Amino acid sequence: MNVDPDLDEVFFTRNINTPERQLWTAALCQLIRDANMYQRKPKAQANLQHEFKAAHDDLFNCGKMTRYVCRWLDLEPEYVSKIYRGKLKK
């Protein structure tokens, strides 16, 4: 998926060969991409800014969507949020 090198190990050390896991992996990747869009291009695609901010807030605060998607992937949502917050400090 190559969304974030720190998360690649988590994704690729687990079996993501089932269609269901691929779907949920894609959902988490899209959540991360949207959050990154909010951070990197605050003025880009103004009509989507609300969605980008919602993704950022959810990942940053380990919100409802992060927890839901991670549950389907057997990931610790706090770990995913911690990595995201750590990337913001760099």
C-alpha cells in the first residue's frame, strides 16, 4: 500500500490476501491520505476540506472511524494514531 513506511510493516506482516482485509486496508489508507491532505495542502480542494479535517481529527484523537477500521484489521488503533501524531511532529 505504501501510505506510510512506519505502517508498511504492520500491513505486510499480516495476511491481507482476503478481499475483506484488502477492503479494510484500503479504507485505512484512504483515511490516512485524507488526513495527510489536510496537513499538506490546506487550501487544495476546498470543497473537501471538511472531510480532510475530519480524517485528521479522527486519526489524531484515535476517533470512532480509526477504531472501527482498525478493529476489522486487528490493529491497535492507539498505535496507528500514535504513528500519525509522531509524523506531525517531524
